[in-house]
Amino acid sequence: MQLLIRLLCVLVLAAALPVPGWAMEPAAQMQSDESIFRRFTTPPRRSEARLRIFEIPAAVRPQTDSQAEVHENLGIGYTVAVLPFNRAFASVGFDFTRIAWTPTNPEVISATVRQLAVHQNLNFWLGRTFIVGVGLGLGVMDGLVVKRDGTFEHNLVPYIPVRLGLGLMIRDRVYVGLRAVAVPFFGEGHEVGQSRLLVGFGWAY
């Protein structure tokens, strides 16, 4: 009986003592890891959300020479949207592109285009998953056409890209999408306008 009373006293004292720091560290670490996990998996608050998208070129076709051999298609685009969970929302961004191809015209050796543009898009939700976006931009096109007779054509002209995109939002967090861009040519000489297809990746925060 006395042994049982002593054992109960020891248990009461042990429960009354504070938990040492080394025993709390694993629990604190688990709570910290859980908060980090939630930060990247829990959807952002819809009233304060932003959507950030990066786009890279996937394909290009010269508008008047679909059989041309494209040997360079580089670029990067960046778009940010405010309140992307509204039924309709706007986004703005910019993109830079460098494209080079060999036309089927035997008189031309190569055509090279560098483009820099800013754009604004109006986006609409289709259901709870898909996003459709249409937009216009304003940019500067630097085009160089080299001919076989040793001459060349150089144009530095403005252009107005027309944009049409379709995106998929996964769990209100991750965005993937495709965007078609038509780039008209307002200069003189050999046509260097083109149509481009972009692949986009982004996330809401």
C-alpha cells in the first residue's frame, strides 16, 4: 500500500513539472512544418489573391509563309492578375521574343525578328476550373531580312499583338495554359508578321 502511495506521488510531481525544452522541440518542428505545408497547399484568400504567370514560346509560324523553316524561337513573358477569383478580372504583363527563320522565297536568305511588347488582358471563368482570356498589346518590332543579292531590309515599327488564351486552374493554386498570339506587320518590304503559341505556368498567392 505504501509503495502504491509513493508511486502516485511521483506521478503527480512529474505531471506538475514543466516540460523540458528538448522534449518540446519535435512538436514545435512538426507544427512549423505543418504551417509551411499549408502555406503552399492552402488556396489564398480570394479577396486578396494575385495570379502570377510566366510564358515561354512553344511554336511559331510566319503569317505569309507557313512552310518556312524556323530555326530560332526564344522568348519569355510575364503576366500578373489582381483578384483572379472574380468572375471577370484583368491582367497586365510584357513579353520579349526573338524569332529567326529561312523563308521559302529563294531571294531571301533569312528573316530575324526581335519584339518587345506590353499587353492587357480581360479574363473570364468558365465554371470553376477553366479561364478564357482575350487581350491586346502594344510593342516594338525590330525586323531584319537578308537577301541573296547582298542587300537587306531593316524595319523598326510598332505592332499590336492580339492574344487569346485558355488556362486551367488546379486546386485554386496552380495555373497552366496555352495562349495564341497574332503579330501583324506594319512595315514595308518582306512580310515578317507571325503567329505564336505560348505555354504558361503560374500560381496564385
